[in-house]
Amino acid sequence: MVEEAIKVLERLKEEVPLVHAITNYVVINDNANALLSIGASPAMVMSPDEAYDFTAISNALYVNIGTINNETKETIINSVISAKDHKKPVVLDPVGCAAIKSRVDFVNMLLKIGDISIIKGNGGEIKALSGESANVRGVDSLDDSGNVDSCVKLAKLTNTVVVATGKEDYISDGKRVVKVKNGTYLFTKITGAGCTLGAIMAATSACSHDKVISSLAALLIMNIAGELAEKECNLPGTFRAKFIDNLYLINSDIIRKYADIEVLEA
Amino acid sequence: MVEEAIKVLERLKEEVPLVHAITNYVVINDNANALLSIGASPAMVMSPDEAYDFTAISNALYVNIGTINNETKETIINSVISAKDHKKPVVLDPVGCAAIKSRVDFVNMLLKIGDISIIKGNGGEIKALSGESANVRGVDSLDDSGNVDSCVKLAKLTNTVVVATGKEDYISDGKRVVKVKNGTYLFTKITGAGCTLGAIMAATSACSHDKVISSLAALLIMNIAGELAEKECNLPGTFRAKFIDNLYLINSDIIRKYADIEVLEA
Amino acid sequence: MVEEAIKVLERLKEEVPLVHAITNYVVINDNANALLSIGASPAMVMSPDEAYDFTAISNALYVNIGTINNETKETIINSVISAKDHKKPVVLDPVGCAAIKSRVDFVNMLLKIGDISIIKGNGGEIKALSGESANVRGVDSLDDSGNVDSCVKLAKLTNTVVVATGKEDYISDGKRVVKVKNGTYLFTKITGAGCTLGAIMAATSACSHDKVISSLAALLIMNIAGELAEKECNLPGTFRAKFIDNLYLINSDIIRKYADIEVLEA
């Protein structure tokens, strides 16, 4: 499975997918730099009037609801419809939906009108969307227990691939489950690590029909780059720069050397 | 007084306050990373529809008017009312009010409808709110003379704690006055140092009923981290990363060792 | 011509021009830090209600349409009119206009109602505004051939100074043409290098009546700082910090030593 994920990275470097990222204001710069570093082409078109047409010429859509307002909600809706009309993969990042209940309704609406490929959230967000109670503080999840079950449950419920992040990350399409053990605690000390993962996941989703594999590729790229950056510096300010450096350096050999995953029963 | 400020930092590390930060687009990422580095939990909820309820579950509210528009003004109003209803501390950062007169009116309106705990601005902004003339260039203050007087004056006028930043920083509640001599000139060479201070001030305001002490804690955390970062690198690009590194490292012993303050007569 | 450009930098350091930058959300922080590093004073006022008056007290206006929405379009229009009324130089950055056709109309409208001093875009954007077809991927230009011709053509068509960036950069007012050979490929590996150039170009435009010379000054500052940063680190995360460090360090001697330009026939 790691070899299949490596092929996704190789295809990405060749194809340079254009990722239409509608993301939050906190991480918008980080997301763009991360996408450039791995070899994708980011574009953050945010106007409702431009969204439909721009998604149509993109290779994937990333939707992050971290700082939505009335205008960006409209932008998101237009893009999600366009992605469905033009058969573009969509990664949906339901930031904050465990703390802000109206966001669950917005996400459910998007699941209804669109054709979402992947939902990626932290454990708390995935639990909230599965209808379970979640222990969160603002946008952060405080309890990783049960993440794998909620991940599988939501995948079945929504018929999408679901990624639940935490100390360990899980990917499931309701049948297969993959556990990714790579990563670094420093991702919780900088803002927007989850969002950067989502943006990378959109880029890889354009490079494989199998969204479990494309999600695995994104998690390996992200988490291994984080591990290598941590080795260079474990202080968050310098770590952020080193993380981008390592995203830029990552390649097949590095992934092959460090990948630490487990395939589980659903 | 330094020992009391240190207790605020210790409480912050224990309690991990959730800070609802409605801040400007320039510094939103920096503010989030600074809050994470000191051990707080940031959330930048910006929709008018979500603001009231989110402030209610937060431990403190940070309001920065640097890039306000019609929608964020509404968000701010809803959050300021919620903070009053739910007795949450509010730090108000009147960015640019010395150059843009309509912002003085907006700030005065917030002071009327809300229960603002702390006003923090550079000398020019504090003078403008005190009804004095200020020598500024855009959002920057060009003259520090008289900062202490304006600080005390505005504190009495508004019945809040006021912090006036400059080469030296002043805190006053109209009775007590504290002068903080720590800091680095490099804060004027990077964008948003004042805004980052405001965000940190919101985090510490959740950890003490005495807002003079909580503000002092924030100034010591910020300014000493800046001094230590300057020692590592005095060029602004690298300094920014080192500053976040040092915010992450700061602790009671470091503050005790470097704090350089003076308690004055009001 | 390099000596004249150096004089612009010296004037900038003396005069500290206030740059009203209406820029996109991706690069807004980078733009502010770049402006501070070269010695200018940035202010990102984004409200339609505040725009007219703020441009009036600024020394130059930078307009970047990268993430426009309905509100920022209004802000831009108000500022462009104010710049005309108060005779302030305007740098217009038509980000994405080659991929999003409605942006060409918006730019043409601004050219009609305003008094634009400089249009700066990548080759694809300049071609799109010249009415030529352009090979682009999202906001990136994929083909530099013909950039010089489109640059001269658009300068004549619009009666402005035009800067077309690419592997080599061109400046033209329709009569003179200057080719700038400095630069680094790493500008294509980080987000917003073009936008940062535009912001710097606004700062220098406040320091010379000759906008070919002021644009040359900006390109030399930007590109030489990039070259020097590349020598320190060729990985994008660390490069970004080193680039800001080198913008801060740049001076007459450095520009004199490294400038690599060619004056061509129009």
C-alpha cells in the first residue's frame, strides 16, 4: 500500500495538479506554501462569482470551513456544485464543527448537494459528524479514544473516504481501514497543521481514483516531513520553516524508508 | 508584582484558556501561532452568526480592528455583547484609530455597549482615544512622549485597564501605573507585534481577576521573548521564527531573571 | 540607470513612504513584512468606507486582485478614485486575470476610472490584458516567450509603465525597455513573490516621478535580495525568512555590486 501511495506522489510531481483551495484566513498562506512545496499549484479563489468557473478548470477542490462567513459559504456552495458537475474530487475539512453546532448542518448540506470525495477532521470533528459527543476545546480535539470507530462509522454513513487525525491517524472507506503512525507532536504546537494536511490531501486526490490511497499518500508526505523537521528543530517557530523545507525535499525513497502504517479490519 | 505576573503564566499553562480572537487578516496567522506557543488555545471565529455563541464558550475575547469591514464589525459587536452577558474578559486593540477617525467612534461605541477589560494600543492610538492629538504614520506612532499621561488619562476616562506601548510600555488602571522596560526595537521591523501582544494579553486576562497583573504578565512574556530572540538573530525574517521559539520556551525562571519593570505613581 | 534606481532606494529609506496595500489574503502578511523590511510603512485598510480617505493620506496605493470579493472590489474602486483625486501613484497587480476572464474586465474598468501608474503581472497576465492568448495554470504563467513584446504593447495600449515578470523581467513605458536578469527560481517555489514585488513597487513609486526607474529599483531590491537568500538556503521554508532578512539588509552598495540589467530598444 505504501508503494501505491508513492506512485501518487510521483504522479503529482509530474502532473502539477491545480488545487482550488477555499480555506480559512489563518492558514491560507501556509496552505499555499505547502502545496507549492510538494509540487502542486495552489489558487485561492474566494469570490462567489468566480468560484463555479474556477473549480471547473481546477484538478481538485479543497473546502475548509475554519473562518466561514456569509460570502465564503456562498463561494463554497458554488464550488461544491461545480466540482460535482465537472467530476472533480473534493476534500472537505469541517474545522470547528464539534464546537459550533451550526457547522454540522452546513457540512451535512454540502454532503447532500455535492459529491464529496473525502472528509478529513480531527477526532472531535469526525465524532461530531457521526452524531457522537466529542470532547473538544474550540477547534482542538482533547480525546483520541474511539477515533477509529467514528472514522469507519462516518465513512459508512456518508459513503465517502474519511480521515480522522489524532496521535495516530485513520483512513477508512467503510471497508478498508489504514492506521498511520508517522507524525510529530509539534503539529499541535503550530496553527493549521490539520488544514495543511487537508490541502495536500486535495492535491493527491487529483492523482488517484482510489481515495484511500491518495489520502495515505498525503498523510505520509505530511507526517514524515513533520518527523524530519522535528529532528532539525523542536521549537515551533523554526520547525514551521523546516517543515516546509522537508515537504519540498520529500520523495519516494524518503517515504519508503520512514512509512509506518498498519492495515486493519473495518 | 513580577511574582504575581509569573503566577498568571503558570495558571495559563495549566488552564489552556480558549481565546476567541477576532483579529486582522495581516496578523491572524501570527496571532494563532503566538497563542499556541505560550500554551493557550486560539480560535478565530469570524462569522457574525457564530460570534455570540462562540464567545460564550471561550475564556477570553480579543478584538482587533486592524482590517475591519462591515461584516467583521457585526461579528465584533455580537462578540462584545456576548462577553458582557457571559462575563468574559475583553481586550480591545484599536489599531489605526489615530489615522482613521471613524475608528474612534467605533471604539467608543464598543466601550458603551460592552464591558471592555483592557484597551491596548500604541501611544498614538491611546492619545487619539484620550481626545489628544497624535503624531502617527498610518498604523505607526511616531512620538512616545506623553504616553504615560495618556495611558492614565484613558484608564480614568473609560474605567478600564489601559496599556500604551512604545519604546517603553505603560499599564494603568487609573490608580496604579507600571512601566515595562523590556522589549526589542525589532518589534517595529516586523508586522503585527502589537497585535500579538494584544492576543497574548487576552490569554493572560483569562487567568487573573487583576487585569493590571495579567497585562504585566503578557508584556513580560512578549518583551522578554523578543529580547531573547534578538540575541539569536537581529534580522527580521529569522527573528520572527526565533521569537515564536522563545515564546514557546518562556517560563517562570526566565521571566524572573529578565523582568525590568518600575511601579510609578499615577 | 542603476545609479538612478539606487537613488530611489535612498529616498525611500529617508522618506518612509506610507503604502496603502489592498492585497490578497494569501500574501497580506508577507507583503507587510517585506514593506517594513525595506523601510516603508505598510497599512492594509480594507473597508470600502475607510478606503477613500486612507488612500488620500498615503504616499502610494497597491492594488492586488488575487482574492477579490464584492466588498474588496468596492474598496479597490474607492481607493483608485481617491488616488486619482489626490495624485497618488497606483500599482495594479492583475493576479489571475489570465485564468479568470471577468478579472480582465475589472482591470479594464479600473484603468478607465483611475489613473494607474504601473501594471505589474507575470507574462500570462500581461498577455491576457494585451488581448493575446496566454498559457497559464491557475495564477501561474507557463510560457515566458513573447513577454517583452506584450510588455511594450500593453504599455502603449494603456499609457502606463508595465512590468512583465518571468525568468527575466521587463519594464517598459512603451518607449524605453529594461530587462532585469537578477532573480532566483525559488520565487516560484514560495507563494506571493510576485505580490511582494508589487507591494515594493508601490513603495518605490512614491519616491520617483519616473516610474520606469522606480520599478527598476523595486525589481533590483526584490531580485537581488532573492539571489542572496538563495545563497544562504535553497529550501523554500528557510528561504522565505532569509529573503526578508536580505530585504532588510539591502543597500546601495549591494545593488551596485549585483545589478544585472540591459536597456533594450522598444
